[in-house]
Amino acid sequence: MYLSLYLGLLDHAGQTLAETFDDGEQGEPERMAAEFGGSRSGAVGLLRDLQDLYTLASFVDTTWTVVKQAAQGLRDEELLKLAGSREADTSHQLTWLQTRIGQSAPQDLIVSS
């Protein structure tokens, strides 16, 4: 059974994502990018860091979907409930990131420094 492999993936990636959102106070994307390990400078650098964070969040989201499907197949109600809850949390994070990226992109890509 490969479910344990996916749970291990979620443990590492999910922890990184959670720490970034917990330590980086939503609303301060610069701090979040720094917590995530972003090292690019300038506005476009921050935009790229947010995109990297979005990629991680997307990975976590789809991995929770896979685990949720496995939980349904196993009829594991506890894992199903956990996966559903974490999937919802990650969805909110993705929405927030997408909004911040959308707000930053026009100014960061069009306005000269």
C-alpha cells in the first residue's frame, strides 16, 4: 500500500506550507515569502516567491485529494474527515495566494523600478 508514501509527502510539504502561513501573517506577503525561503529581491522577486508558494500549495491540495480518495476506498472515516478539513484549509490558502499574485502582477510587471 502506497498511502503511507503520500502521507509522508503531506507531512513534509504540508508542514512547510503551514509554517509559512502561520509565521508570515496573512496580509504580509513579503514576510511569507521570506519564511518560505524566498530570496529574490524587488517586486518581481516577491511575485516569483509567491508563485513558488502557490505551486507548493497546489501540490499539497492535490495530494490531499488523492489521500481523501484513498480514505473513501478504505472507508476510513477519521482520515476522510482529516483530509476534507485540510483540503478546505489549503483551498483557502490557494485563494489568498491567487488574489495576492493577481494584485501584485500588474504593478510589478508594468511599472518600472
